[in-house]
Amino acid sequence: MPDGASALQLVFGGDPGLYRIVALSLYVSVAAVLLAALVALPFGAFLALVKFPGRTFVVVVINAFMGLPPVVVGLAVYLLLSRSGPLGFLGILFTPHAMIVAQALLVIPIIAALTRQTIEDLWTEYREELTALRVSPARRVGTLIWDARFSLVTTLLAGFGRAAAEVGTVMIVGGNIEGFTRTMTTAIALETSKGDLPLAMGLGLVLVTIVIGVNAIAWGARRVGELRAG
Amino acid sequence: MMRAPITDLPLAFENASLRIGSVDILAGLNLEIPAGAPTILLGPNGSGKSTLLRLAMNLVRPTAGRITWGRRNHPDERLAMVFQRPVMLRRTAAANVAYALGRRDERRVTELLDRVGLSPLAARPARRLSGGEQQRLALARALARDPEILFLDEPTASLDPAATKAVEDIIANVAASGVKIVMATHELGQARRLAGDIVFLARGRLVERAVAATFFNAPKTAEAAAFLRGDLVI
């Protein structure tokens, strides 16, 4: 299998182009998940704890948006960021920043929906105790997010998985520019279409290894945390 | 002129009822609980003891009638409650007490843990404590609120005799320090050991109210007498 051997040679051969692509992919996906978490964790907790008219509708929409087609998000972000769009003045289209925004929009519904469910379940368990302790509503949110932290790590991993595997959105808003906005997924798509299977396979191998590695580290951190905190 | 401190006692139920759907969980309860020795809510399972505690703790509002705390319609903040199965926050025993305290005060946390005999386990994750230790930690957490009234909902229901003894000793100690204890139990022995007065409930109604010695020696109602004999009161 010569393609496989070439792929391994590329991965372990210290190809700077490959490492640049890997580094950019990680940067974009991690930044997108962190940005999404800033919005989605408190929003998910808010949905879990606060009853308001139309809440069920919002929950249904958020759940449905977990399956949002990436190209649709990409198109929407493209229209927003294009020179004639409402956010065109930012001048970030075809940059990693646009890719981060687009991936974050894809990931927000996943983190928000799973956070809502996690916090709602925990609130059922904690409601009486926290009410009896006269804990303020704002402190409840913090307490529930903190006590659900190990479950929420899994939620963030789900978001990272979605972001890392993304092709369509980053292709549209990033443009797949070599050395600037080319990520592992867009490079794999491009190299496969060009017939450069060793590079595509090498990138695929790295991508899968990173996803497994990140999950393994998170799982380990979760276990250690659970052992310490109970 | 000095103002009298705000008190939540007496705790009074005035024709208070709680109806969920078509079921009366508590019906037409008239009861006044003054300061003093522990008041024990006694009765079979489903008699309304836990509901009465939740109403008294202001966790639930009555669907009819009213409850007053020190003749006021709202309680002061010095109420605390320990549940039958307390929820332990995902942090150490000391951090659980600090959380209830609401401020960083290691000296006070140590005092409270000492009071319930858990100082050696301060750094242990609360969820890894035994059932009896968790109940004692829940008591420490409740005491962190410096309560005037402490409501206890069958705090020893699932504990072995040694753990039960440890919890009862703390309760007696807390009562002796002037905190009003209102505790639900269906264990006659425990009621005899701790009670100053007894409120006997059955099927969501107040059946009998008496000083403990009178209740145990000369119950006035057939239901209370049957319960004391060990008959099934349904």
C-alpha cells in the first residue's frame, strides 16, 4: 500500500506545510469551541432554569439547530461578512477569524442544547436543596454549571468534534487559501479531488489522531477531577 | 430604645391545605409551633409530614389557608432544612459547608465540622462520605445558616444504629443550644428520645397534638393508640 506508506512518511517527516495546516485547524476549532462555550453554557443554563413564554419553542429550535447544515451557516456568515454585507466593514472574510465565527455558530446549538439538558436534570436533583439554602438565582447558575462540569466536558468535546470535522462552512468563509486558511478538512477535500492521496491520507490520519488524543486527555482530566471532587 | 429581634416563632398554620390535582396532601391544618423543646411530626408514610415541613420552610405555598412565621406572612432567612436524602455538592466536605456559609471563613467552617464530628474528613469529597457522614454534613451545612428553626425530614431514615445515634446526639445538642427543632419521623423510639411535643398526622390531617409524655402514655385518639401499638394506620 504505497499511499499509506507515503502518508506516514509525510506525517512523521516533519513537513512544515502539513504542520501549519494542523496548527491552523486546531487553532480555529479550539477558538470556535471556546467562543461558542462563552455564549452557549450560560444560555443553556438560562434555558434550563428560567421559564418564559415561548421557551419550549426556543428549546425545540436549539435542538433542531444541532443538525444545522454547515453550508447554510457558511452561506449566512459569508453574506454577513462579505463587503456589501452588514458586517463587511470588519474585513475578516477569507481569514481564520471568519472561520472561527462560522464554526462557533455551528457549535453553539450543540453546546447550548446539551447544556440545557444537563443543567435541567441536575436542577431537578438540586432544586430543593439550593432553595432551602436560599441560594440566589445567579449563584444557582454558577453552582449548577460547576457541579455539572464533568458532564459539560463531554458537551464541549461534542462541540469540538463537530468543529474539527467541519468542511463546508470553512471552505465558504475561509476560501481554503494555502498557508492562510487551509485546514485539515479542506485540504483533505482538495487533495483528494486533485488525486494526491498520500497527503489526504496523512492529513486524515493526523485529524483522527488529534480527535482521539483530545478526547483521551479530556477523559483523563474528567476521571482525575471526579476522583478528587466526588 | 432597643428593638426586639425578628423571630419566626411561633410558626402557625391557619386552616392550611395543599391540594395537588384532586388529592389533598394536607387538609385544613391548624397548628401552632412555639419556641422550646423539639416538636416531632409523627405518622405513617404518606401522612403529610414532609409536606408540612416544606410548607413551613416556605418551599411550597399552601393552596388554601395561610402560614405565618412570628405572626408575619413571610419568614426571616433563619430557617434551615435537612432532607431525608440530602444532595451533596460536588466538592469537599469543607467546601460544602463554606458554600452554605456564603463566605470565606475557614474558622467557622472548622467549627461547624467539629460540631458534627467531621473535621478529620474536611478534605474528602462530600459524595464519597458514608450515608451517616453525609447526613452530619447536611446538618453542618444547615447550621451554617445560623437557624432559629431547623427542619429535619426523617434524617436517620436509612442509617444504621451507630450513625443514627451520632445524628441524634447532634440534634439533641443543637436543640439544647436554643435552636427550635421540627423533625419528621415515623420511628417511635426516636420520637420518644427526642420529642418535647408530638404532632401526630394521618392521611394529611392533624390527628393529635400533645406533650410527648402524654402522647405516649395516654393517647387521646384511636388512630394514635393504634400507631403506638404498632398497628398499621392506613
